[in-house]
Amino acid sequence: PISLGFESMNQNNVMEALKTAPVLLTFIAIGIMGPVTEETFFRFIMVGKAKEKIPAVICIIVSAVCFGLMHMHALTVSELVSCLPQLTTGLLFAILLVKCKNPTIPVLLHILNNCIGIIPPLLKR
């Protein structure tokens, strides 16, 4: 994941979970279940289903903004800026879903992204 030089409350919560929860449980929850759940809601429902009634570009933008906002825990400028990577990946994953018409691609990329982000802290334990 992209770092902007400071951590959001979401990143702090993830780091705390990585310190306290069992490694396998953390890996499954943050690395796999989180992405599958988020992709189901933000891409499959908000984009895949909604684009049948609303233009795809609007679905993509709305789902990406909601995805970014969901990772915020406070209405502060630093939280907003720290969630720009989630907004960006939300846009990317939604565009991939629409263009490729294959829901597996954004799910696997999201899992890969989260796993890459949690492996270094897990190795430091």
C-alpha cells in the first residue's frame, strides 16, 4: 500500500490488530475476508448491479468515494488525505470490474494489495 508519510486511524487500527491478534487470524481477516467483503459491496453491488440503472462512470466514482470514506474514522484533513490511496484503488478496482467483466480480478488484486501491506509488520512480530 501507498504511504503518504503519516498513518490514518484505519492504518493504526490495522497495525494494532497485527500486534495483538494471532497471525493466521489477522492474515485471513485483513488479507482475505476484508477484501472479499469490500469487493462484494463496493464493486459487485455498487458498480456491477447499479450500472444496470445508472451510468457506469457514476457508479465507479460513487463507489470509489464511498470506499475511501469508509476507511476514514474522523472528519479531518489528514484522514481525508490518508484515504486517497483507498479512493485510487477503489477507482482502479471498479474500472477493472467494468472493463474486464470478471469479478475475480479486482478481488485478487485487493487481496494482493492487503497481503503485501500486512506482511512486513507480521514479519516484525
